[in-house]
Amino acid sequence: MNKTLFPLVGIAAFAVPLALPAVASAHDAGGGTNYQATLDPVATNMVDGSGTATVTLSGNQATVSVTANQLLDSSPHAQHIHIKGSGECPKADAAHDHNGHKAISTTDGLPAYGKIGTSLTTRGDTSPNSALAVDRFPATGSFHYTRTMTVTPDVADAVRANNAVIVVHGIDYNHNGKYDSVLGASELDPKLPQEATAPAICGALNSMPTGGAGTGDGASQASSGGNDTDLVAIGLGAAAVAALAGTLILRRRNTEAQR
């Protein structure tokens, strides 16, 4: 064999195996669609806190992460995915009089964020039945919560339609360091003070940009299947190199046989 053919043979032998795994990784990458929310203080409720939330949804499996800061410490904070409202957080004009104070209660906010679809508990049941399971929610002023759960089809559909809202509850309206009766009793459970169930921080979930997680990173997009066509082209190009090398080898052998 002519030594000048060795580089071509080497390239062909190396390029074809590389092309196939590249296409496979593009199809296998991922693991769900990502949605995110910025959690801002609910208007009128005297909250200084803030937070973020993400939901990774694959079928009806959801991995939910919530980070909250500067809420009332040493107190439970119920948190939920709300659905079937207008897909937004309540504005100041949603406030009503509660024991002589203007504030937004959970029911005041229902037209904006909708009913409870999923209770983001730390363990056990995640249905609306656990909406006030105060012993199974984060109980510190700043926390990071992550849990994977199965959500109902209507919750999954609402998230995909950008019509789901994350709400973290529990406020300290009068800043005295505890839930008390300054706003009267909760309309959800009269045994609880209104402060314990009123919405504190809230954010609408929206789909994250394709590409890197929240960054639109083109390199990340390519590695996660952003452009299968290019990867296929690479595979076809490698196959063409292999065919060319084979043709050159065959011609060389025919020439030598004729001598």
C-alpha cells in the first residue's frame, strides 16, 4: 500500500466511530423541560423576602426546587404550585380588609394564581389535601427545597402552558417575630392565624430558554441535541472519507496488478 494512503485510512477509521456516538448523545441528552420563576414579595403583605423556583418536568414527573430568603424564621411556610387562575401573582388591588388591615389572603389571591394543584411538602402526600400540613413544610426563614414527585395531569398541563404559579405562604405583617392574630383568623382554617396562611412570595413559572440552563448557551445547546442535522452531517462526512480511502486503495491495487 502507498504510504500516502495511511493518513486517509486512519482518518476514516477514527471519524466513523466518533460520528455515531455524537448523534446518539444528542438524542439521549436532556431529562425534561425546565421552567423557572422569580419569587417576589406579595403586594401589601409587608414581606421583605425573595426567592427563586425551578421545575423540571418530564411527563408527569416533576423535580421542584425552591429557594427562599428572609421570611419569618422558626415558622412553617406552606408552599404550593397553584393552577387555573390567570397565571400571575396578585396585585395590590386584590387586598381586602382583614381585622382592620389591608392585606392579601390566600383566597384574595385565587383569581390571580388559582387553586392549589400540588403541595410542596418535604415528605409524604403532595396533593391539595396536604395544603396545610404545617409539620411537612420548611420551617425556617431561609431555605432550599428540592423534591421529585408525580404531579397530576392538570398540573403538568398548566406548567407546560405557563399557567402555573409558585406561592410560598406565611407572613409577619406586624414584624413582631411570630404568627399572631393581627389579621384575624385564617379563612382556610380558623385555628390558624391569617398570617400563617397568607401568601408571602410568589412567582409565575415560565419555560426556560432552549440551550444552557437559563443562559441560552449555544455550546450547551449543541451538546444537548440543539442541532441533530449538523451531527448527522458530520457522520455522513466521515463516511464519505472512508469511501474515498477505500476507492484510492482499490485503484492502487489495480494499478499494481497491471504492471
